[in-house]
Amino acid sequence: KAAQPWKLERICWTDDSEEAKKKRMSRVVRSLLNKVTHTTFPALTKEFLDLNVHESPALDEVVSMIVKHAIMQPNACRLFLNICQEQ
């Protein structure tokens, strides 16, 4: 057994603290990035733009996630770039 086993982290969607907002934003952006393909690109770009990530306190974390996804999925790198350019 692991010394510190992984546990699912529950997010309270009604909590308005800065930390909760960051976690919610990160979760939503990660979900969108995982779904990006050439066919889903237009709809997901609109969703991403509606999040107003550029005004979010989680901006650094979102940028980090985008870079990690681009590295892990080089074939979708151009799509991630286009999403960022739209913002």
C-alpha cells in the first residue's frame, strides 16, 4: 500500500474563495483541453473564451496546463496555439 494513497478531491462549486475559483477554473480548462480535436475545436474554443481565462487568478496554472498538453499531444499543438491566439 502507498504511504499516502490518492484520494478524489471534491470541489465545492458554491465556494467563492480564490483557491476554490482557481480549482474550478483548472478543472474546467483541463476538461476542455482533454476534448480538443479538429472536429470539436470551434465549440471548445467558444467555451474556453467564455471562461475569461485572461482575467482569472488561475492564469499561470492554465498556461502551464496548455503547455503540458501541447508537449504530450504534439499533433494537437497547433489547436492549443489557436485557442490561445483567440483569447
